[in-house]
Amino acid sequence: MGQRWGPRLEQAANIGMWAELSSAAPSVLLTDPRVQWEPVDDETAILVVPLGSRATDSFVVRFDSATGDIATMEAMRYRDSESERKILWIAASEGERRIGAAHSRAVGTATWLDQGRPWASFEAEDVRYNVDVRDHLRQRGL
């Protein structure tokens, strides 16, 4: 039996999705009217994102002082549907390797603070934007 969806898993999935969007489609953090930024200092801001149609959630975003890129996104997140409390979750850009036309960092990690080390590591091999996919879809009958 798998985990059942509910408010805790929805919140966890929402935090994960917005963290992924920060590297896969960073422009959404500036163009989505539901997203708000609140400055803290020269290298830190609060990012407020929608959670469903009426609620919000937030990240503490820390920027790399040398590049201006997002270095980490920290949020209080449920680990699963049985979690009684949220745990600090940290998504971090790792290394300097860049990929794609947007020059996104290619490597990232996700860490639960109580575990002290990354539970997931991600490495992008290729990123392409604004690709014409009509022929590909037609080949698959879509």
C-alpha cells in the first residue's frame, strides 16, 4: 500500500516542485504573479509561493555572492503523510558545472536537516529550451 495523498504530502510535493522549478525554469520565479519575494539582506530573501488555491508556503533563499545564483533554498517540509511535524529541508546547488543556454548549475542535492547529509543528488546531462517538439509528438501519435 502506498502513501495516501493529503495535506502533508501535498505540501511536501509543492515545496519539491518549486525547488525544481528554480533550476529547470527559473523565470517562473519572476513571472508568476502568485510568487512574491521579500528581501532580507544582500544575499538572502524569502520566497513566497502558492500552495493550492488559497494558501502559501515559503523558502529562505540564499544567493551565491559571486554569481548571484541561487545557492540554497530552505523550507519547512513534511517528509511523508505520517509526519507529525515539518523538518527543515535544504535544496542546494553544488559545484560550478553549468549546463544549457540558461547556464543553470548542473548538480544539486536535497538534504533533511535531521539526517545531516543529502538523501538525493541530481545531475542534469542536457537542458534545452524552446525546442520544437511537433515532429516528436506526431511520431508518437499525439
